[in-house]
Amino acid sequence: MMPAALPTLLRRLRRDVSGVAMTEFALAMPFVLGVGLMGLETANRALVQMQISQLAIQIADNASRIGDTSVLQDRKIYEADINDLFYGAHMQSSAGVDLYAHGRVILSSLQVVEGTTDRQYIEWQRCMGTKLHDSSYGEEGDGTAGGFPGMGPAGEEVIAFADDAVMFVEISYDYQPLVGDPFSFASHEITAIASFTVRDDRDLTQIYQRDSAAPDPVASCDEHGGSGLSMGN
């Protein structure tokens, strides 16, 4: 009886189409899910890239405006002003970005060597962030001996004019994938640069301390910190 029933069962299974839709769904689901996850990752990376670029512009713009408001002398800038710039960027970035835990912000003052008309050099540089990243466009002191073209990509360097300064910001950030491999990009590094010319007459000789007896922290580029923002608030 079993041998006779088996062919009948096989014929019934061959004619049965009730599971076709479920089978097609099971076969297509991995592809659909993969495309969806890749789209989600791509959209999130684009948003993070936009935010990093906006933060670079914000820091450079604010750096071009800082300083005291004396009308009797060139405006001095202070270490506390620089710290406030970095803290402001932290406040503006979203919680998911966590700029200083995963990135590095480098702020440079590009100026003209005193006594020359156009010799570019980096007067000072301040940094914040735990990422191990040196500036791609020069370090503090570069250009004092000449031969420094300015800051920025080769052939597109920005330059300062005599008795003026350019605030140049570079951000290098390690993107944190939502999904991870194999749906993320090969390179996780996001970079952004921005520059603004100083808006008012500024004392270009140094960055001052408001109280020499209780100096504010210096955001030195020799240190890699700032994820906790202990430098200020």
C-alpha cells in the first residue's frame, strides 16, 4: 500500500502551488534586505558628511570673529576663546556623531611672515579630538623659512595677506557605520576643510591667557583628548 500511495503523494505535491509565494519571498528577502541596508548606510553617511562639513565651516567662521572688543588696540584672542569654539562644535554636533571621540579638529592661523609681503606660514595651531591624525596641510611653524604655498589641497591653497590672518579648519572623522560590513564603505574616514579671513583687526602675535595666575587649558596638538570636554564646561 505504501508504494502505491507514494506516486500519488508526489503528484499532489507537484500540482500544489500554495507555497510558491512564500518560497519566492524567502528567496528574494536577502537581496531586498541587503539593498535596504545599503541604502540606509549610504543615506546616514551622507548626513554625517554634511554635518562634519557644516561643523568645519562653523568653527572657521566663529574663529574669524573671536576676540575682545577694545577699540583702542587690535583685538586679542585667548585660549578660553579657542576652547569655547571647540565646545560649541561639540554642542552643535549630534549625539550619534560624537565628534571628539571619533575625530580630530585642527584649527590653524595662516599668516604672512612679518617683514615680508606674501611669505605664508602657520603662526599657531590648536587641536581637539582623540583620533590620531596630523594635519594634511601643515603644522605650527611651517613656512617660517619660506617655500610654504598656503593651506589646502595642492593647487587650491588659500593664502593670507599681510597684517591679516586666515582661520583654517581641518576635520578628520572616523565614520561609525549603522550596519557595518559588508554594507558599509571601504574607507570610514570623512574629511572636511573650511577657511575664513579674520573679520576685524586682530593682534596676530600670540594667543593670550586671561588670567596668568589661573591659565585656561591649551588645546595642544601634541595631545589627543577632548571626548569628555574637560577643557571647559
